[in-house]
Amino acid sequence: MIENIVQSLSKRQENPICAYIYDLSKLRNHIETLLTTLPSSCQLFYAIKANSDEMLLKTLAPHVNGFEVASLGEIEKVRAIDKEIPILFGGPGKTHEEIEMAIYHGVTLLHVESLHELRLVNHIARKKEIDVSILLRVNLR
């Protein structure tokens, strides 16, 4: 099917066509198959840095447990398609604004990469009088 679409488009063009073409039904089937192979205690989160296309995220949202993001822009992309889906926010060197906005957008778990970041999250959470769930990354050296 995809080959037919590409051939049809190519016949109408003199120059090559550059495009991303997604087979969303195959993607859904792949995710469903993957979910059946995981232990029941596992949760599947899609890292949107792999591809943050809106249609892809909308297709994945009903099938994954949530999304893993590394920036405020990625948080906003996820929240644009689903206000409630769980988000894990990782990435080193998060700014005060990113942490504050992650809390505002209801990020489920915030990866804390340093003592400084932990203090910053604690400061913001105290100011807002809320609890923030974190994942603490520890370098055992």
C-alpha cells in the first residue's frame, strides 16, 4: 500500500519526493504485540525524542502507559494531545522554568539529576504547597 502511494506521488512529480510515511495500523499492531510480551508488572512509555510527530503521538497514546520527555517543548506536545496521560521528565540541567512548568503541566515523575536539581524541585514544590514525585538518579561512584 505504501509503495503504491509513493509510486503514485512520484509519477506526478519531476523531482524526487522526500517524505515521512507512517503505517499507523502497523504501529498499533506492533505496540499491542509488544505489550503482550512484557511482564504484567512492566509499563511502556514512548520516548518522544524518537519521533514527536503529533499523529504518531495520538496513535500511541491509547496504547502506551505514557510518554518520556526531555524538554518543556516535548511536555507541551504531549499535553496538546492528552491532558492526563502520564509523563516522565528526564534530562540533565533542567532550568527553574522547566521544573516549574513540568509541575504546572502535571508531570507524573520528574527525574532529578543532581543535588542542586533536588533542592530546586523542593523549593518550587514548597512554594506551591504540593508534593512532587521524583525519580532520583544516583551516580554510585
